[in-house]
Amino acid sequence: MSRNEKSVILHHGVFKKPLSINNAIFMITGMTIGAGILGIPYVVAQIGLLPGILYIAVLGTIMLFFNLMIGEIVLRTKESFQLPGLVGKYLGKPAKILMSIVVVLGGLGTLLAYIIGEGQALAALLGGIPMWWSVVFWAIGSVLVWRGLQTIKTAEKIFSIIVIGIILGLSFSILPQLQTTNLVYFNFSNILIPFGVILFALNVSPSIAEAHALLPDDPEKFRKALILGTMIPIAVYILFALAVVGVMGKDVTQIATIGLSQKFGSVVGLLGNLFAVLAMGTGFMGLGVALKQSLIWDWKVSTFSSTLFVILVPLTLFMVGFNNFITILGVVGGLFMGIEVILMVLVYWKAKKAGDLPVAHDGLRYAGLFTALILTVFTIATVASIL
């Protein structure tokens, strides 16, 4: 095969350029760091900074292993599927229907959260009415979702680098003002509150199939991209929570950057709200395409109909009054993700026995132990979300 022939891969009937490992890392990172990070300081402040950081670290480790489980499922499967398709292949059509409902409702809820958050962040940044800024953001994001993956992959990489840079700069700039009294505050009566929001912020499962589908046939690079793409957001979340809650304590606002701008003035407000705009914009683009691809790949819905569905339903929900940012994050992260995770764990064990393709190693170590931890954590999160 010539170099020119290697420069493209066949993906769902279309020849496209493959992603490098860096592109894959930033696709995963960019889709992870979105609206969820803006709610993390608020929920961490509800229980205390140190237990909140422990929450992020423990749930992050569990989500890393869960992501590796999905990665192995994808590696063992010959066809290209999103999560509902994988569930249908290994668990049957009823399970596929359930997973489709969960993915669609969770995805639409997440897109709705991005629309809400963007409106508030843009209004804080530029002035004006949040509702109208939400509509403006929706219009721009919808065009990019319509254009598809090849259009957004470069934007995701650039936005991810900028977002991470702003978070690091913002966090390190306010850390010197950390109050020691904020380190020793605990409120275990709120122990269940952070579950849904933190799990929401760590969720990246829809992008895993995308990252694998557009990478060259190199399982080791794919696993490395998956590990780094998961670990970078965990480190960023811990630093951001430490800085914001360490400085503001219980005064953190639901969208953290708005409270920072109120406390520290225009420069911090500019950086904070710019970061919020870019982070949610990147997440909206990545998730919108992944949700659209799920309908196209797994249910053979036309590109036009799937795109129209993905971009119009969240706007409709927003216009009829669904606009509580933290509540939406908690429901999506706790309830919908809980069902999703249980189904994907079952798929993992079935794929180990019935997968199409062998993998280059014996599978994940301590899979049984982590399966028990994953199911326990997400059962608690689902119950907490319902309560």
C-alpha cells in the first residue's frame, strides 16, 4: 500500500484521514471537559473541599477503568457501532432499545445543559440576556454539528488546548488566596450530592467509539489515547476544585466562573467565562456529533433526520422552561449514566467470550474487582439521583 493510500481510512463508506494519537487524546479530553467542570466546585463545596477532591479521584479512577472496558469492547468488535449498537450486538434488541433511550435522553439532557450554561456565561462575558445568548450559541453549535466530525476535530483540539491553558492559569492565579478554613469544612449530610455532577463531568463514553473508528489500526495507541484522554480531565478537575472552593468556600455559584468574576473582577471574569464558553462549546460539538452518529450507525436513521433531531429537541426543551443547570447535570450523571454503565459492563463480559476479534493481551487486570466497584458506585448514584 502506498503512502497516499495509507493517508485515508474507510469509515462507514467514506474515505477520511485518520486521526493521530494527539487528535484522539484531545477529542476525548475535549468531550470530557464541558459543562460538568463548571458545576464541580459547587457540589464539592456542599460536602467540603478535601472529601470533594477524594470524590473526584476515586470516581475518576473508576471511570478510567470503565472507559478501558468500553475500549476493549470496541477492539473486540469488527463493525463500527456506538453504544446502543454494541449493546444490541451482544445483549439483543430489547437491551439495544433500552440503551438507545438512555443515550438519547442523556445526550439531549447534556446538550440542554450546554445551551443553558453557555447563555449564562456569554451574558456574564458580553452582557445582555442569557436566553438570547443561549439561542445564538445553539445556532452556531448546530451548524458545526451539521458539518460533522471532520469539521469539529480540529476545533476540538484547539479549544481543548485553550481551555486547559485558561483553567491552569486561572487556578494558579487564585490559589495564593486559598483560605485554610475552607480546607477543614465538612458536611457529610450532603454526601450524596456530588455523585451525579462529578460522574456527568467524567463521562466520555460516546467519544470512545469515535476515537477508535478514526484511528489507524493500532490498539496500543488507542489505549494510550484513552488513558491520557481520561486522566487529563481528572487532574484538571481536582486543580480547579481546589482553587475555586479553596478560595470561595461555600460561596461558590452553580456555574463557578460567574462567582469568580463577581469576586475577583473583570480580568478573572473574562478568563473564567471565556473558558466556560469554549469548554461547553467543545462539549456541545463533540456530543452532538456522537449522538447523531449513534442514530445513523445503530438505527440507520438518515443523516438529515438525525441531525435535525439532535439540534432541535434540546432547543425546544430550553424554550419550554427546562433551565436548572445543576439539576440537569445530576439527573444525567446519576440516573441515565447509571443505566448505561450497567449495560456496558454486561456487554464487556459478553464480548470477552463472543467478540469478533482477538485482542493483543489477555484483557483488563482485576476486571472482576472493578466490575463490582463500578456497579456499586453507579447503583448508589442512580438511587441518589432518584431521591
